[in-house]
Amino acid sequence: MDGRILGRTMPAAKTKVSVTVDRTLLREVDRLAGSMTRSQAFERALAAWVRRRGQAELDRAIEDYYRSLGAAEHREDEDWASLGDEAVRRGWDE
């Protein structure tokens, strides 16, 4: 792993934890991990989960923002989107 989660550098120090995991799941982790240690496999899985959760939070915040817009703001947003679409089409036609 490159030592980064969500674009921030993680400190070098690690914390040892103990978790209880379903035996069948652990066998699959071991099988799929290849040359990775269990710690590396779990760290990668947790980092991916954190990124997905962060993205989901951002998606919800964006959706909440757009749902909060009034009619005039929706029209303005549509106008900006149309302008962007037009600029892209012109770029492709060149």
C-alpha cells in the first residue's frame, strides 16, 4: 500500500488490533491475498471501505444541495449545464 488514505498521508506508526472474523471469510481473504499478509489485506480492504464511505457521503451532500435549490437556481444550473454541453460539442466538431 502507498501509505495514503483519502489523499492524506498516514503516519508510519501502526496500531495492532484484534478482530473476530467469520472463518469462511478469512479463508477467502487468505486465498485472494496472494503474497500480501493478512494485515496488508485487511488494511487495503479498510482503506477501500473508507474511500467508498467518503464518496457516498460526498454524493449525499451533493444530492442534498441540489434538492435544496429553488426553481430559479435549478434553471440557472440547467443553463450552465447546457453551456457546458455546447462547449463540448463544439470541441468534438473541430
